[in-house]
Amino acid sequence: MAGRPKIFDEQEVLDKAIDLFWKKGYTATSTEDLLQAMDLNKGSLYNTFGSKKELFSRAIQHFHTRGSQAMHDLLKPADNPVTAIRQFFLDIASTDLETHFKGCFVGNTLAELSNQDEELKEQATAYLKAFEEIFHHYLKIAKERGYLHTHHEPKVLAKYLLTVWNGINITRRIYPDKKILKQVMSVQLEVLGE
């Protein structure tokens, strides 16, 4: 007689999958690794997510939803979005060493899978472009409110900030020292004006 299906919190399971994929990468993460980390049996894994690839796709989507909401929560209440964006980047320097060495989950995915899996690559690309669009949205608001003191257009600045985001997630693996990272970020953010 088959046992009752295991009941679990899907969001919690996805968080555990993200942590594992983030540490090991997509390719190096085995199904057994996932089962152990998520505390699931094979039936639950495959019935809920279908495959490792589908689980990874859902993990990226979950990460995107959570990250986008956090960014909106940070920037929306700010009277001056430029100050909030600047602080967001400067706060990166203050994170712990483990976070520095992990880099960006989606950036790592794009680097790992860009020549291996077109669908997952496109999904990661779409997430990063959505992040860029969040910057663009709030930079436009900053310009309308008179807080953006630069000749650069918000659309170009948003692409630049995405480039800074991608770059700092590599640089902080090389120079995890908080003081150095803050200095580097301050130079990068001069483009936003005073």
C-alpha cells in the first residue's frame, strides 16, 4: 500500500533548491543532491517539478519574483530614488564573505549555461533585463522629480547599472574587502551625479 503523499511548502523547497544550485551550479547539482537538500523523495520531486531542468526553471522564476519585489520595496517608498539606488549598491559591499563568493545566482546561471541550454539562458537573460527595467522605471521617476543630475538618459543609465551589478558580482569574489568594494562602488556610481 502506497503511503500518503508528502505535504511540503513549495516556496520553502524552491528556496532550498536555489541555495544548492547557487553553491554548485546547475550542471554539478545531481538529483540526489536535490532530494537530500530539499528533503523530498523522487516521486514528490518529479510529480511537482517534472525534471531537474523544470525545477531549475521554477527556481529562477521564484528568485526573480522575490528579487523584483525586494527591489520595488526598497525603491518605491524613496522620495529620491537615486539615493536609494546608490545605497543599494553600497550595501553590497557590506555583505558577508559567503555572499561575496557566491556572486549572483542569475549571473552565474547565464555564465554557466549560455552555451549549453538556450531556454534557461533566455530565462536568466529575461530576469536580468527585468532588473534593468526596474532601474529604468525609478530613474525616470528621479528625473521627473529633479533628482537625476546627469546628462545621461535613464534608459542608458539603467543598462549601465545592470553592467555595474554584473561586474560587482565578479569583482567582489576577487576583492571581498568591504572598504575596497565601497571605494569601487562609489567611483562607479559617480555617473548618477550628486
